[in-house]
Amino acid sequence: MILVVLENQRGKIHPFSIEAVAAGQKFAEQLNCELSILCIGEKVDDLKSQAQNFKANKLITAQHAMIDMYSADGYSKVLSDVISELSPKYVLMGHSYMVRDFLPRVSAKLNIPFVSDIISVDFNGGPHFSKQVFNAKLATSIEVSSEQALLSFQSAAFSSDDLKEGAPEEEVQFNVELSDNDIKSHSEPEFQESSSGVDLTAAELIVSIGRGIESEDNLPIMQSLADAMGAEVASSRPVVDMGWLPPYRQVGSSGQVVSPKLYFSLGVSGAIQHVVGMKGSKNILAINKDEDAPIFEIADYAVIGDVLEIVPKLTEEINK
């Protein structure tokens, strides 16, 4: 059995979890086994309602008042119990902040290896899991020799476009057993870098700024474009290092990993550390006056020119 665990994001299934369901369907097909989807914890009824549209063998609900709000202790206890009872070969989740927090505890409780932040899977003679090492400069291939494994996938390792819709063949209610002794820690509200932080992973449109905009004084020009588009503003690391934008706006290996419908890159060179955080975007449009900028290697649309000349005109046309 393949087990996919869904994560809530403000009442909707987290985009990373939808990609994990697509991964689970691929695993089930390649390994000729059943697929189960687990709805756990916060707003579980909302997750279940949405998951009823996904093709799967079982849709499992794990509900209890003590996990109506996320806690690493509660989630790890419940998922450990589910795994112990169902014995799935692989447990799949998106590599989100929450997963980084509680899934290692499940690994320790059950003595099951956890392969995290996977970027791709090779099913030939495998599966073999690839993940980035040395600050995303290299990729390594991992083969799991144990009977079971916990897996988390980087955004865009699998595409939500490949998700097979349908309906689960069976719905099951898992009997959750929790007591006060199981919950020894309490989590703060949903992760934010600061009180004004932004979760870029949920954005469908992103305007990303690089040091090619030349000066902090030019930020309002780029912000005007984002406002006209209804987009969130993001940046490469140099922009954050120079203090032009706060750290929660950073995309890349040391920032957020995003997969919007449109990633509009303005003056971003496209270093590998940045690319790993946005390569899963559905469409990438890049403007850069350097025709050899690495960002053009992955861009769907490339404009060679000066962002300071192009962006104001583009904003004006959009506002019309």
C-alpha cells in the first residue's frame, strides 16, 4: 500500500499535498499496489470533502479533538498509529514546514527511514530517489533497503496537472486514541517568518525581483506591476542580503519553494540556488538585459531588455 497524508492550508488541501497525491497515484501504478489517502487533524472534514474527487482505493479520516489544532506530538502519534495498523510500504507527503517538524518524529518512533526533500523518482530497477546536496549544486540517488519508508517531495517533483480525478472506492474512519500524556508540546500559529510574513507557496502569481533592478529606489516600479497583476512580490537572495526586501520574500534553496501559475522574473540572473525554489512554476516569464542569463534556460518566455524601461510600460497597459 501507498499512503498519502494530506495537509491543511487555511481550509484547503496544501498544494504540496495535491502534488503528493499525484505522486502516490504514480507509485501505485508503477508498483502495482493500492493507494490510500489520509485526512488528519485540522479541518479534516474540509480535506475529506476535497479528497473525495481524487482517484484512490481508500480515503481514511483520522479525527480527534486533541489534533483539531496542529501539534507535532499529536500528529506524530496519530500517524505512527495509522502506519503501525496499515503497514504501508511508502508514506508520501509534500516537503512543507509542518512535515519538516513532525515527520522526523514518526521516523524515530517507528524506526522507519525518512527520505526528505526528494526532487525526482526513477522507477527503473528502483524506485531510486534523487535529492539535492551541497547547496543544490549536486544531486544524489538514494535507494531504500528497508520494508517501509517515509518520503517527502519538493515542490514540482510531481505535477498536480497529472492528478487523476475520480472517487475513492472506500471511505474509512480510523479510530484515534489520544490522551493528555501524548501531547507534551503546543505549536504556535501557522508558520510565518514575521507577523507580516507571506506564504509564497500559496500564491498563483509571483513577481520576483533580482539585483538587475539596480537600486532599492526602483522597488516601487516593480511593486506597481505586482499590484496591477494581483501578484505577490518575491526575490532572489542578493535582494534580501542587501536589505531591499525582508527574508520571507526570498525564493530558493535557503528561502521558500514555490510553484505558481506564473512566475514573472525581473532582473533575476537565475543562479541554481534560486532556480531550485521556482523551477516548478507552471509558466516562467523572464526579463533580463543579459542574453546569457541562466534564467533563460528554464524560462517559457524570454524578454531581453531593460526591466526599468519595460515594466512601467507593461504596468500601464495592464492598468488600462
